[in-house]
Amino acid sequence: MFSRTGLGLVFCLLGVNACSLVQAPTELPDIRLNRIDARSITLDRQEFILHLALDNPNPVKLRVASAKLKLDVEEFSAGTGELLEGFDIPAGASGTASVRVVTDLVRQGPEFLQWLLSGDTGLDYRVSGYVDLVGLGLGRIPVDERGQLSLKPPAGGARTLAL
């Protein structure tokens, strides 16, 4: 049988333990394609860096463990890339996941080669895949974004393609 003092001590310890529990995230992070950098575009090789912006609205940090993204250009599968190293996004902060995709779109078919030679200055794209968040019960978050890349060289020689 517990004495009053012993029972009070048990309730006090339970209260301290309950207060020390980390509050689980209540919202999914906002994940969006921030930009696509074209490292090089030649007839036989194209290299792109896909940058995803991730906003953490939660009161605890989120761990980005992995990401896998597929790039489709003009309805052709350009390639797939994976996040090389995980990182943390602090509570209430933002982070960027960068994924490199290297491909040879010319091998996709004569239709794409014909499109490249047509002089069109825009590419329709789709970025799809997922980002894995570990340790807080959020799991795999899907990514699916579409848009158009402008191939006109920007003023000042920057290599980022306009979205």
C-alpha cells in the first residue's frame, strides 16, 4: 500500500514524464518544385538539378531521409535521381532537397530529336516521386508537379531554367 507521500511522488513522476513527451507534428510539410537548374544540354546528354523546397510548419524538426524523383520532358522519361544525403529541417524553418538527373533524351526517339531541332523555346515537364520523412510518423510524401521550362537564355547568362 502506498502512503500519501509515495502516491504523490508517483503522480508527480507521471506528470513530468507526460510533459517531456515530444509533440508529434500536426501538419504535413509543404513540398514544391522550387527550380530546375540545367547543368548542360547537348544533343547526347542533358543534366538537370531538381530543387525541392520543403517548409516545416511543425514545432519539431523533420528528418528528410531520402527522396526519389522522376523527370519527364515532353512526355519522354528523362531519368530518375535520388537524394544523396539526408538532412534535418528545423521546426518552423525551410530546407531544400537537390536531386541530380542525367539523361540522353535523343535516345528516347526521333520525335524528341525533331522537337529539339524545331527551335521551340519551351519544354513541358513533370516531376514525380516522393520524399521520405523518418521518425515522426509522416512517412512518404508524394511529389507531382507539372509546368514548362523556358529554354531562352536568361539575361546575365544564368543557367537556371525558368519555371
